[in-house]
Amino acid sequence: MKKGLIGKKIGMTQIFDEKGNIVPVTVINAGPCVVVQKKTQEKDGYSAVKLGFEDIAERKLSKPLKGEFTKAGVSFKKYLKEFRLDNASELEVGATLTSDVFQAGDKIDVTGISKGHGFSGVIKRWGCHRLRMTHGTGPVHRQAGSMGANSDPSRIMKNKKMAGQYGNVQVTVLNLEIVKVDAERNLLAVKGAVPGARGGIVFVRNTVK
């Protein structure tokens, strides 16, 4: 069964399993999410629901978004995301989904925006080796080395690992395991690390693999 929620990364901690082993986990505040719009097979060609997460002041929204929330009869939300759920046809606009849609032991995929590092060199961005720290190398120890052939072709090939923007892109981590679900506080404890900084928005789905 396909399941999905919008959440916020709280941070990392560790818990103990039944055998007393330490398990590093990321805590995600998943939900409550409200159904803002419903897509149907007859009208849209596919079945899905659009979920809203985290309340926001009306003055911070555009007119089209205000109209969408007003039509649905739900409170104004800051984040929206469409999910193709198996039970989308059963959900009605205004319904609320909480973290208890997931259970301990479920495998999930988590999507988020990775931490941005700005303009970075090849060593930080790609893990390249630095040049030799000897006389004659010059002040270029952390710069990129050979750029390739000097005659044919007389250009730098595509996909050459070079300095540039590092991070701040959408990243999905697959096959993470939910270790614990706190339904009262809408918290998920996920084994391992998820993309993004503390407070970043993440999308949680059951795994595709």
C-alpha cells in the first residue's frame, strides 16, 4: 500500500533496540497533513491527493492559493505536495493524515533539499586528490589537475568534475527503516540520516524498491 506524508526534520539522536545496541536515528515531525485537493481517474487520468502541512498566515499567501484552500474548506498551509496513494479514492478533501499511517519496521524513501555549501572546489565537491606539495607545483595545490587531451579533442569533455555549486539540490535516500513511531506527537524515528539541515522539509513515502 502506498503511503506518504510531508514532514520536518527535527535532528538526529540515538535509541537502544531490544538487544541493547545503539541505533542512530533521525527524528521527523511527520504530519498532521490535511487533504487539500483530490485527483480522480475519471477527471484527471490518475488517482492522487494533494496534502498540506504547517499552518501559515493568510497575508503570506497568493490569491490563487487562498482560493484553493477556501474551496477545500481547510486552514491555510505553508507546504503542498501531491502523493499518488493507493487509497486516494477513499480519502475526502479535509481529511487529516498523521504519522500513524506508518508502522515500526516499514521501509521508506525520504526526499529533501541537501545542505548548501556554496561554490566549492574539486577536493570538497568531488573528493579529488590535491597536487603534490613539492617545489615547482606552485600555488595550485587544491586546484583541478589535467583537463584532458591537448590536441584531440581540443576541449574539455562533458561531465568533467570541476569546481562549482555544491549541495542545495533535491536528494532522495532509499530504503530507510522506521524504528519507532510516536503517534501522539507525530514523530518518526528513522534509522540513519536523511537529506537536509535541521528544520528542513522532507517528503516521506513507502519505498519503491
